[in-house]
Amino acid sequence: MSDIDCLIIGAGVIGLACAAQMGRGGNSVMLVEQECRIGEHTSSRNSEVVHAGIYYPPGSLKARLCMEGRDLLYAWCQAHGVNHSRVGKLLVAVTQAEIPALEALELNARRSGVDSLEAVSQARLRELEPAVAGVAALFSPQTGIIDSHGYMESLLAEAQRHGADLALDTRIERMAPSPQGWEVEGVSCGDRFSIQARMVINAAGLFASQLAGRIEGLDPGHVPSTHWCQGRYFGYSGRSPFSHLVYPMPEANTAGLGVHATLDLGGQVRFGPDVAWTESLDYRVDESLREDFSRAIGRYFPLIDKQKLTVGYSGIRPKLSSPGQPAADFHIQGPETHGLSGLVNLYGIESPGLTASLAIARHVYQLLDRAT
């Protein structure tokens, strides 16, 4: 491996977006991934939802980058032929007691700059989604779905068009500051290598904190703990009972938004994710969860036939908050924060990371550009 301008570690959606952005900026780019395929973890194991920006604290990175990224993502999909649909989402208050939570979500969204939400009466909700039980709802026309795999392939193609190289089955074992920027050592396809990079972007997702622990000269106080949170999904056989995404009110004191209903681009419905904290990279989904899922879904979909629930898949989210704590913001550290030239570390890039990916890449580019 020859000397390069920018080494990007992690070929999930964030690393791929950064590779495309840095390549367009005229940098030579090497993108490395420890797995044998791109997007093997969080990037390909999610709801594939393009979020509007409703849930995140006003002024937070999540809120700002989600809204900016949403518009960039829709434009990217149009320009690059990525399959997507602005199918829209209904946020449903099942009971009168949930009306204050629905109103709080609307207020939070407006304070963040999301002004497209539409109030939906009980009668109108029944017209839009006859199978959904609820007393009121909000409709989000900016929420959509995307082919996440097609999107990642389009990012890779764009990066490679600008000269980026991709190395799979490649693990970084050591990084140290050098006169040229960064000296990096690792193993690629069983062979040891070293490379000099002027800039390094740690986009390792689930493993970002672990990787940061191998960066010489980085103050451990700048490395947050990453907690793994598994979310399981179930499919539903037969025709979808919904034509929009359906989200219940977020569950109190949990790390999730409740077991919601999303559609794929083929029109099939899937339910999830739930919340299960884990310390192991385990993607199994146990059939025994069917009863819990049926109970959660049945609150807003009372005619559910639990025998139609089929075991789906699971993903793991890298969270900076631990069980019982409020959700943490994205943590994107550039040289201005940790004091090491040419280095950006991205921690806790969970939802809405897919939606925000292009905006995150632009933000990272700006952090590095300001420091040079």
C-alpha cells in the first residue's frame, strides 16, 4: 500500500460517504474494512428509513445532520438511480393518555426546523390506515424508505470514480502520529502492511471506540464507551395491512422508538426493532420473541395475526448512552477537540446515521479542511 492523502477505516455507509466526499475533494483515498463485504453490520441491518428529523433535540448534531442529510440523500437517490420512496409516516397516539407525547413530538420537530408535520384526526387516521387503532396522529410526508445496499454501492462507485481504493479483510492494529501525518500498521488478507496517511477517518461504527484505543497519542479521556444495543425484526406474511410507515409513541426509559411498522420497497411490512443490550456480536432472532412482538404491535394493530409473524433479522446499534440513560448525540471529534492533526473519530453513529450520512461526510470534510 502506497502513501495516501486519506485513510478511511470502516466501509459502512459513513465510511463510504466519506470516501466519496474526500475523493471529490481531490484527495487520494484508501478505504479499509475488516469484514469481507461493505456495510456488513449496522449499515445493512436497520429499518432502511429516511428520517425527517422529528425525534432529536433541537440544535443537536443528530437533528441538524439528519435534516441536512435527508435532503441530500433524496437528491442523491434521484441523481444516482437509487431505489427509494417517500412513502410517509404516521406517528400514532393509541390512547388519549398519549396525546401529550404526540404534541411534545410535534413541538420538538418544529423547534428543530421540521415544519411539514400534519395533524391527523381519528377519522382521518381511519381513512388513511383502516387497520390502525389510534385517537390521533401526525403525518410526516418527508419520511421515506431506501434501498440501503443500492445506496452503499452507489457511494462506492462514486468514490472509486474519483480514484478511491477499497481493501476488504483488512484490520488496523496500530496508528501513530508521524511527520507525514499518520503511520498506520495492520493486516490485510493475512499479510502485514504499513502505510503513511496525511489524514485518517475512524468510521469503524460498532468498533470505533476499540479502534481509538489503538491510536497512540490520543488521550483516553476523548474516547467514549460504546454500548451495543441489539434490535430484532419480524416480518409479516401475506399482503401488508399498511400503506404508510406506522410508529407508536416512543417507549419511556428505553433506547428505542417502540416496535414500529416499516415497509420495504417491495411493499412488505416488517416490525421492529426492539431493544436488547448485548456484549456479543450476535445477530440471531429467537422465535420465542413472537409473543412479545405480537403484544407490542397489537396496541396499534389490534387485528394482528401473530401466526403471520415470521422471524426476520437483527442489527446492533453503537450507543454512547448506557441502559436507562437518555439517548446521546453523535460524537464527531476533529483535531480541534483532541488536538491530533489530520484525525477524525466518529462515535455513536446510530440512527439517523443512514439518513445523515452525506451530511456527516460533509461535516467531516470541513473538520479536516479547517485543520489544514
